[in-house]
Amino acid sequence: MTSRVLHGNILSESGWVHGRLTVGDRVEVVAGTPTDPSRNADPYILPGFIDLHVHGGGGADVSDGADAAESVARLHARHGTTALTATTLTAPQPELEEVLRQLGRVCHGRPAGAARVLGVHLEGPFINPGNLGAQPSHARAASLEELERLCELAPIHILTIAPELRGHLEVISALAKRGMKVQVGHTAGSYDDGVAALAHGASGFTHLFNAMTGMHHREPGVVGAALAHAEYAELIPDLQHVNPGSMRVALRAIPRLFCVTDSTAAAGMPDGEYRLGSHTVTKYLGAVRLGDGTLAGSALTMDQALRNLVSIGLTIADASNRLSRYPADYLGLTDRGRLSPGAWADFVVLDRELRVMHVVGEGKELWAP
């Protein structure tokens, strides 16, 4: 592949430099002088965003199969996402197996103009039926036998599970030993259940604060377990799922808190009705809800997530780490989420208003106006 050179404010592993980025399919050179990017008018060059919780976008839902998942990956690429995990919903076993069979095909390639689908985030069905949130009512207890069958169909990188259900701590331990990232979520468990999950190998928390027991000073709940003990957790920064004050608490407490969209088919689309698994959801006033008003995923994209984080006081560099580097580190990916020689040439170029100008994934053009 022919090398290309870009100039601007580059967020390198060691901080901001003003200079040039040379890339082929991987980063070749990052050269320049340390800079404060507020002191010049050049664009920002950031690592491509990595979204580990994506249900849909552009009117498509990953539960509809391979073609839909490719459409979702294209929509999010337009907003700076260069890699993602396709996230499933609670469903009967035959339906879930068919979805994973199709997603497995998508994970083995990357269509033109699309973000890389790294693997699958299995958000259910192994969750508490008493804390479904917007999940369909097909929750059930986990079994290693079923999970082994599912893993044969697609690379499952992340699993959301309710640890308080009988036998689930043993499942968490077994999966963690195999290298899967197990997250606590959609749970009615206690603080002790959250701590026990971490002790058995759980590594994170799914959409922190949402669909889990909240924190009270005498009953700290699963939120308290996350704030007290977690190294990683995911959070939806659409400014609707979590109040900015609570976001600041989590940012101070959890060292590598990373952000996700939890996006639905409504992302990138006008107000109206869309599908979320077997549910019909409505996008209005910037939110996505079930008929009873329950928040049902989001219409968020990662570029808007960056702007939202900056709007509540984060620096661009800190916000970028939470959208790129920390998700990559969470999955153990040392060649994504950073602009350093040898890493994949995944990057997004932003103007001074943090609007997307150009997106490149693995050295290939994903989007430009």
C-alpha cells in the first residue's frame, strides 16, 4: 500500500504533537514537536473510535443478520468509529444462534466503508428477568454447554451477565479463564454480588448506573461495587442515560472508564419508530424509548460522545482515551486505539468544532465528505 502523509495536531501515545502522521495500512511515523493544540488552527488527528456496545444504526439492527450488521458498521464509520463489537439482545436460543451464525461471517471481513466488526458482545440472555431494561423477556440461566455452542458460531469477546443468579459465578470464572471479558449488567444483585463477580474474574460493568442496583450509603449496590473496585466499566455519555454529575463521580472512581453508544437502529436517523430486536422503539427529543417511556438504547454516535465529554469538562485527549485507547486496552488490543508505529492506521480527523472530516480504517478510506 502506498504511504500517505497527514499534517495537524496528532494525539500520539505520549501526548499532542504538531507535525505529520505517515501511514500505510499501519502507522509508520508519528513526527512533530509537543504542542498545545489550542494554540493553532490545524485539525485534530485522533485514534479511531472503538465502540464495544452497538446494537444498530442507520435504520438497521444487528439482530437482523449479516447485511444489517454491515450497514450498521458503515453508519458508525461515518462518525469516526473504526472498530466495534456487534451487540445482541436477549432472544430464544434458535434465534440467537442464527444471529451469531450470520455475525460470525461479518467478523471475518470488513466491507468497504465499514468499521471493523471485531466480534460480538452478547448482552443477554443470561441476565436477571427482573431487570431487563429494554431487553426482550427471554432471559434464562447460563450454561457452559450453550455458551460453547454459541462461541463456535461467532467470536464472542464480551458477555453481560447477572452474577446473582444460581450458577453464574461458576460460569464467570470459567469464561474469564478462557479470556472472555465478562461484564456485570442487567442485574438485581447486591454490592456483595458485584464484588463476588469481580473476584471470580468479571472484568467490567455494562452501561454503568443503568439496569443495575444503585448506590445508597447503607446499601451500595452493584453501582457501589463498580465505583469501589472496578478498573474498567462502560458508560453511555449521551447525557440522558447518566447525569453529568454521576458521570464525574464515575470518572474519578474508575481509572479506565470507557464510553459506548449502546446505539440502536435510530442512530443517524430522524425521529420515528425503529426496531430493537423484537421491540418497537421511538426516537424523539434525542432519546430512544419503549412505549412506556423506558430508555431503550440510544441514538448516540461516537463523535457526539466525544463532544459531550468535552462539554462536561474533559480534555479532548482524555475524552479520546475513553473512546479509543481504553476500549482497546480492555480487549487486550495493543495495535488499535493509539497512533504509534506498528498500530493499525485507524484514525479520525476532526475540525476545530470536533466535527468529522475524514475517517480511515486499517489504512483504507472509510469516509470523507
